[in-house]
Amino acid sequence: MSQLIEDCLIIIFNELIEEPSSLYSCILVNRFWCRIAMPILWKDPFEFDIGDEDSLSHHRLYNLITSLLPTSSKKLLLDEDIVSPIQEFSNQSLFNYISFSSQVPPNFINNMINNLIKKEVGFDKYKEKNKKNLLEQEIYKLFINNCKDIKHFNWQTTQPLSQFQGASSCFSQLCSLIIDLQMINPKELFTMTQICQNIEELSISGCCNIIPEGLIWFIDTQKYLRSLSLYFKGVKIQCLQLSEVIERKAATLKKLSIGPNIILLSPKFLPSLIKLEYLELNEQTYKTESIEMCEWKKHLLISSFPNLQYLKTAILASCEYHALIEKSIGNILEINILHTFDQNREYTNKLIKAIAEKCPKIENLTINAELENLDGIKEILLNCTQLKMINLSTDNKEKNNCDKLLEILTNYSPKTLYEFSFNENWKFSIEGLEIFFKNWRNKKPLAFTMKFIGDIDKEYKRIVEKYYEEGIIKENLLDEDVPFVQQ
């Protein structure tokens, strides 16, 4: 058989990147294949789950990595009884495997440390901590000195990464970064700022009462920041500096996600985010009339995001989101708005009307609705012809029959719509469900999900199994959340 050229093999091997066992088999064919496939196998080998039965494979990988450590690191770890002489004197590896890696994997490194340094009877906590710190330090040094121009990094270590040899080559092209402020040394933010200035996607968790000055400086330094996610924990005081730096990034920012307490930021930056395409706001406090909450409502009302494509919010009652939708230019693809059921019904009507009139391209919709809003839902189905998924929650305190909704979905759904999801307060009769599934014949197989409280009704089970076998329901949902059936 003619030998495949290198370019063809690269294409084939890249197709096998998510099947490491198959790719490993290719390595064993001959030296030529091995040389080409090995960098692909080691590009991202740390994210694949290995079950307990493959724990030996884990340890082989750990031992291989320790064998790649430089002599000085091995001696340090050997002196501290962290690695064994077998690891210390392993044969020279054929490849510098770490140099092929496209990432510095914190989760893998953490698992490796915990597996190689295990607690023993009568263990000394201080000694154990020191051993773990030394091993972590040397492993990070190994990766940082050998990995070049990584694009994504999850920063969750107190190690002084910027001071390790090769840090500039490793992190200078970083474009996506996740930071856990509770797991890093805040002082490192200043030094990493000198290396990383081209971050496009930045996610920050563990924001607490004292926001490090280095974080403000780090965000400010980024030249092309497009996406910013902030997750607060235990914060009680508004951080004005953080609000101000968001406003200074308005020229490039297209995605903003804040939670779970948005009131810990001043919303004065909102009107400046005219290029925003993705907005996610999550508020867990129920003090809807607080000064901070009123300030957020005010600034949301006067803001305009004409390029908006994704709008996701939770528990922000009485906010006039319809105003944001009305001021968009019709490119919204997804809306996910959940609020408490004490929401003013007038706002719900305005929201549904705005969606029907201003969102012709919407594909995924999650909102609250009541029986009196069904005419509005009908308008959404008629006007939003690219809708794929609709998720409706309702209060329905009177437990009224909701079969009319099924009739509307049957008669007015666009051809693209195939996924329905409802909360447990939508009450459908056996007959209503039977008619709905029967009328869905010759349409795209549907996913029909609803939270269920109590035992599964036998008659409902019969209906679901019947239409699942016919192919009308594409998934058997009996083992998951299923609809409540009203007799």
C-alpha cells in the first residue's frame, strides 16, 4: 500500500483527537506515524475522564510527567521524599511531551498532587502541606517552561506563576482566562498584567468585600476585552472601582455576565455598553424596592443595546426588560427571563408583546406566562418563525386546566419548534395530551418535558410510551421530569 503523506495523516489523526485509545493505536504502527500522532495525542490529554478501573493509567501518566522534570526538580522532590527513586531514575523520554500541550491544566495538576501525596496514619499537616506546595511548584514550573503561547487558562493557584522561567512565552498570547480570586495570590495580578494584555474573555469568581486593586489594574490593561463575567461571594458593599473599569471597557465589551448579586455594582456603566450583544444578570435578593435595586431598574430602562442577541436574567422582579427588547434591531436569538410570580402582570404583557414584535430571529425562549397571556404566546409563535425551544413557567394558583396552550402549540407553532418545557403548575388533561401528541404526527419529533410532583400517572405513562414508540416523542422522559396529568 502506498504510504500516506504527512498532511493526510495529520487530518486523520485530528479526527481521532477525542478518541485517545484509537489515536494511541496509531502511534504503535511505526515511527513515522508515531512522530506525527504524538503531538496531537498530547495536545489536550488531561481532560478525558478515566474511571476507577483505569487508576493505573492515571499513575502511569503521573509518573511519566514526574520523569520529565529537570534534574534539579527531581533532586528537590527526592530529598523531600515526594518522588520515588524509580521516578527519579526513569529512562530518558523519546519526546518532550509537555511541549505539545496546548494548556496548563490546573485540575489535572491538583489531582496529581493529591494522588501522589496521600495522608498517612499520624500524618503531619504542616509537612503534608509543604510537600504538596513543593510538588505543585515544580509541576507548574515544568508546564510553564515548556508550553508556548497557550490560549486558555484556569488560574487557581497561589504559585507565583509570573516568576517562573518561560512565563512570558507561555502566557503572552492568552486570550481566555478564568480567575478564582479566593485561590490566587492577589499580588500576582500586577505582575501578570505585564505579560497578559490581550485577554478577550475574562471570568472572575470569588469576588468578595475587598476587591484587589490588582484586579482593577488587570482589567484596565486588557486591550481587546470582549467578554466579562463576575461572580460575587459574600459581598456587602458596592465596588465603585469595578463599575468604573467596566465603563472604561465599553468600547470593546460585547458580553457581560454578573451574579448572583448585581446590586453590588453600581449600574451607571450600563448606558455606555452600546456594543453589548450578550447580557446576563442574576439577582438573588428579594429586596426589590431597595435603593440599589431601584437604581438598577432606572439604568436598565434608559439603556439601549441595539445589537443585543442574548438576554438572560433571574429574580429581577418588575424590571421593564421589554424596553431593552424594543430598542434592539431584531437580532435577538435567545431570551431567558425568570422572575418571582409577584411580577406585575402589566410587565409580563409588555414583555410578550415586545418579543412577538421585535424578535423575528429568536430561537430559544424562556419566560413566565399565565392563562391570560395565551393570545400573546400565539402571536410569538406566529411571528417568531425560527423558534426552536420554548420554556414556560406559570403560577396558576387556581390549578386551572391548561389544554388551551396545547391547542395553540399544535395550531400555530413554526416548523422549527420541537422542544417544549413547562413547570409543574401547567395542568394538562389526559385527553388534551392525547390530542396534542396525535396532532403532532408528520412534524419534527418533539421533546416534551415538564416537572412532575408525585407518582407518575399510569395513563400518562401509557401515552408517553405509545408516542415514543411511534417516534413522535424523540426521547423517553419517564425517568426524568415529566408532565403532571390532570384527570
